[in-house]
Amino acid sequence: MPRLLRWLPALILIPIALVAFLPSKPDPVVIPSVFRWRNSYWLEGDEQQAIERNGIQRVYMKLLDIDWNSAHGAHPVSSVRVPYQWRSYYHDSGAWTDRVELVPSIYITNNTFLKIGDAEVDELARNLLRKLRMECPAKIHGVMLDCDWTAKTKAKFFRLTRIMNDSLDVPLTATIRLHQYAQPKKTGVPPADRGMLMPYNVGRITEPGNVNSIFDRATAEPYFASSKPYPLPLDIGLPAFSWGVQFRKGAFVGILHETQVQQAMHAGLLSGETYGTLQVVNEDQRVMPELHVGDVIRVEQMTPDVIAQVAELARSAGNSDTVAVAYFESGAGTFQRMSVDEVRAGFQRFGTIRPGGYFDQERQLLLEQAATDTAAWWEADSTALPVDSTDR
């Protein structure tokens, strides 16, 4: 026994030393991405500039919103054409088709799956596949389905996901909310190729007071308590938007988009802190009939510091050697006001940015061209110039 004890320190230290010399695991490759969730048929100038300025390599573009009503069943309540950057309707491709990856995305309400049966699920899947073939260019880099399914609707949503995945020749992604991420055994795992984790919108939005329902770290942290990786490879969505939460006599009324809050402020309908609590002091039925005097608007804003908290928390969910990190969304003033360094910092928290992005290459060429143009001009040698004494 004494001899064994003499060798015990060496037996402990040797494995530690061997582990230290093992090659470290390389950082994941990050695909800089953004959501495009507008209903307009074209990219606004500010949207396009933000995509170009930040070297975005992939865009998850909302193509359809699907809901249910008794008259039409499951049907589109909004439909968006693919912008001309990816598809000219005179030609199949656009200027960005081979330069910026396009992932058409479809949002489906949970209520839709509460109302429809299996036969209608199959019909919806066929209609969605037909719409994708009609609207999308020949070259896309995936399809995304966005639905906050529940225990009651998961079987039907998974049925639709399976049918579509079997019919597509590109990867299918399903969005994953935090409650679905934290309890995969309870909520199930969709039969998709990848998941897009949405680590935000878990706060109590209907609760009055000074809260931020977009992201509250104390509320979000418990969802990341498990050390087990999620069964699907995960991409990550980061919130870069703001909104206004409307209350009337203390009761939740609804959500105002960032542009609606700004419109109401410019019309003189609101009074209070720009990024705090606002009160409706005037009414204008032509501008915003939904606002009544006395209503309270709580403005919830995402700042670069809060987005960094989201990214830091979501890093623990990483389970793939390649991860798309997508800001939500390109049309939001919050995203457009972020500096290039702030946007890139969010990407770099998850790994190494994938090289070869078209806009990064274009920017580098412009910098090199500017350097060449500057070098072509040199200061004249004044000693070699004739001096005319009459000019003095």
C-alpha cells in the first residue's frame, strides 16, 4: 500500500497532462444572418443598406402568414413576394441569388393546428409546397417553418413538418421556443433537419409595470439549466427590435410595432419618455384609431448591451460545428442603428465568422481600390517648379 501511495500523484497528473496536449476543438463556423419579416414586396433602402453594411450572408425571409377562420379554413393572411434581389420576375434569378443565401420562411399560428384535422394538414402541406415552387427562385438554401406548437398541436405540426421535409431537397428548419428547448421530452422534437432557437419573448407581456417582455435574463436563465444538447442542430435568433405594449385601464390591449409608436409620437398623440412609459394624450382616428386618451404604452427596447446578454446565454445551446446566427429583424430601426462592430460582436460570441461573404469581399475591394487611388497621387516636388517673382 505505501508503494501505491507513492505513485498516486503521478497516476493523477499523467491523464491531466495528456488532456492538455490534445488538440482543442475548433470554434463553430458562424453564418451571419438576419430575419426579414416585413409584408412589403421590396427591401426598403435602410434594410438593404443594413444587410450590405453588416456583411449578411443569409436571409430568413417571411413568405407567408397562415391562420385559420371558419370561412376559409387554413389560409394565408399575408403573402410576400420574393424581393427582386433574389428573383426578377422576368428572370429566375436576381443580383443576390448566388451571393446571399435565401431561406423562405412560413409562419403558422398554433390556432391553425387546433382547428384542422389530418386531411387538412396534408392539404396545407401540398399548398405550401406549391407556393414555394411558384414564388421562390430555383436556388434557395432551405425552408423554415415558424410555429409555437403545444402539447395539443405538436402531432399535427410534426405531421406537416414531416410531409414537407420528405418533399424538399433543401434543409428544413423549425423554430424552437425556450419552453420547447428546455423540455424536448414533453413538447417533442419536430422532424426537421435543424432548429432555430428563439431565446426571447418569454416575459409576461400582459403584466403592467416596468418590465421587458422581449428579454429578461432572470426569466430566461432557468430554460438553460439542462446540460444535455438539444436533439436537433441549432441555429440562434437574436432580438434586435423594439415595440410598444398597450394597456387600457391596466388591462393588456395589444402590441404596437416600433414604427407605429414613432408615428404616434410624430402625430403628437403620446407624451412621456421615448424609451420608457408613454401616455396617450390626444386621439386621431385617421392616424391611429386604436389609441384612446388615457391608454399607456410601455416601450420595450433591445439595446446592444441586452442583445449581448441574450447571446451570452444562448451560447450554451450550441451543438453544431456550423451555426447561423440571425438578428430579428432587418426592417427594425433597432437593428439598423447598431454599428458594424456591435452586430459582428453578436456573431463572434458563437464562433468564427464564415469567410468569403459577398459584401465583405465587396467592401475589401473598395478599400483596396481606395488605397490604390490614394497611392496614385503624390505630393509635388516644389523645388523643381519654376518660381515667378511677379506672383509674390
